[in-house]
Amino acid sequence: LQQFSDTGSRKEHVKIISEPKPGFLERLSETSGGMLMGLVTFLLSFYLLFTNEGRALRTAKSLDEGLSLVIPLDSIHSVSQQNEGRLVHLAGALSTSKPLFDPSYGLSIQAVKLKRNVEMYQWVEYEESTEYEENGEIKKETKYSYNTEWKSEVVNSRNFDREIGHKNPSAMAVESFTAVSPNVQVGSFVLSKGLVDKIDNFKQLSLSNLEDPHADVTRGGDYFYHSENPRRPEVGDLRVSFFYAGLSGDDPHLGSADKVTVIARQRGDQLVPYHTKSGDVLQILYPGDLSVEEVFQKEHESNSMKTWALRAAGWLAMFVGISLMTRIFYTLVDWFPVVRDLVNIGLKAFAFCVASSLTLLTISVGWLFYRPLWALLMGCLSLVPIVVAKSRVPPKKQQ
């Protein structure tokens, strides 16, 4: 059953869907499906946690190996055969063979990358839902609101709850794209594709020095507008902005060429990936002029952040998995409100303790072959949540 209630505005409406309250067997069936999902999530969390520790230790060993082998180059303007095949460190200004163009808008720049970003003025749907029980039925009340915004992707209005009055075009007349220079160098050395991919610190390009390219295009600020009135755009109007990364020549408006620091393997006049004994690949690029120690410190910090992020994701997956698997106990008592709430709190506490213990235990197993003492310490820590939880349970009264 659907009921529609308009708020008097064309941009907002409310829809109420009523469904009979599911019976006990139906709820039990849904819980069984959730248990299966929980089991899969639970098992995947072990895989994520275990492989993450191996990856983190392998990366740390590779970085230590790289630091012990890297050779700082005396000059970036000459290629020494003595360093052939070795891991080298150099810093210098970027250079490219020719400028990047966008002929449609009469724009060119000496840079590693030039990105055209096209946005279309479109309807966007937002929804807020609330569920409540009334007269033995479960009712879901959803408020749909519509707003016009600039969006880089086409918003499919056919998926809207109410498309009438909120119809978007199915495609953009002008496409976004990113042009990449085919030849990027630092001094006499040519950067590999992997190093070029790391040059991604995009900055918006000012259009104040450019003329309007076509009669139907108007420049406003740092945008070109395909619109009759940019101040009052209509659905379907376009605006185009430009971004660049890796300025590779001195520009009177943008300044001098960007400097980068690179650590990679020298192969002739090319800088390519270096394969470590640990099985990792080293090809590092950072903006600015950094020393060898600064580069490897940043890489260690990045590895540490990634490791902790994946540990947190693994713990969360384990917590969710355990919660789903134990949900059946909540379903069995959900017609007793007081008991249901107590069981819910207990199940969450159980899931938190078990997930914390198993996460620490899995991490310690991952370290067992690399750092045995740390693994033993982590194993001991994994017992703490269980011990704390057990100490909270009141002792049985003496008979």
C-alpha cells in the first residue's frame, strides 16, 4: 500500500509504504540469511587481517632494503653507466617535450597533465526514511526532496521516485578528459608510466587571461559556461573548468616548473620500477626537493597508516560478522521489550570482546614468523578483553 502526501512544493513530497508486521517464522528466516552473510564476513575478516600483516612487514623490509642500497645522483643532467640497474635518488624540475592542448577552448599549458572537468546543471534527489509501527503494521515514511546542482556525472532521473518535473538530459554534449604528456623528464632521465601516474597534485587553472572560445560560450570566473545566463543556469547547462598537474616549464602566470624527488631503478636514461628481494616494487615520487631519509620516512608513515586502516577495517568486519551470526538470539526474544534490549546490549558487548580478541590473535599469528616476541606480546593482549569481560560476571553465591 502506498500513500502520497504533497507538501505543496514541486520539489518535495512524502511517500508512506505500509507492510504487515512480519511473523516469527519470517523474521527467523531473515535472521538465518543474515547469519550466512555474517559467517562470510567473519571469515573474510581473518583473510584481510592476516594478509595485511604480511603486506605491512614485506613493505617495511623492502623500504629498509631500499634505504640501504639507494645511491644519490651527483648530477641529473648526465647519465652515468656505473649506476646501471641500481636504485637511485634524484631531485629536479619536471620537463616535457611539448605543451598539452585543448583546441576546443583555445587552451595550452606546459604540464605533465591537463584535465578538462565538465559539469552539468541537474536535478538531484535526496531521501530521508523513518520506520515506525502502527496498528500492527510496519510503516516506512520517505521524504523525497529535489535540488538543482552542478554535477560531474550524469544523474539518471529515470531512477527518481518522481521524474515528472525533475527530468535530466541522458548525456553531456561535452565530455571530460585528461591529457597526459607522452614524455616526462627530470634532467636527462625519462620517468616511467608508474612514476608519471604519481604526479596527481592537480591545481585549478585560472582562465582570466583567455578569450571566450565560441559565441555560445561565456567565461565567468574560472569557468566556461554553455548557458544563456550563467547567473541563472537551467537544467542541462554546462560549465567547464581546467586543472593541471606537474607544471613542466616556466610560465609568466603560474611560476616556475614543479620540482619532484624520485627514487627508482636506473635503466639507461630511464627511471623504472626496482624489484626488492622481499618481493615488493619501489618507484617513489614526491613533490618538492627531499633527502633520501625524508622520502623513506614518508613511505614508512604511509605504510603504517595503511596498516592501521586495514586493521580497523578487519576488526569492523569481524564485529559485524559476529553480530549477524548471533542475531538469532535477539530474534527469539524480540516480543519481550525489556529482555530484548538487555539481550541486544549483551550481544553487542560479546561481539566487541570476541572481535577485539580474535583481531589481536590474528595479527599476532601474522607476525609469528617475522617477529616472534611481538607475536607473543600480541597473543597475550588478545586475552585481555576476555579476562575483562569475565571479571564483570558476578561470582556464583555459595550454597
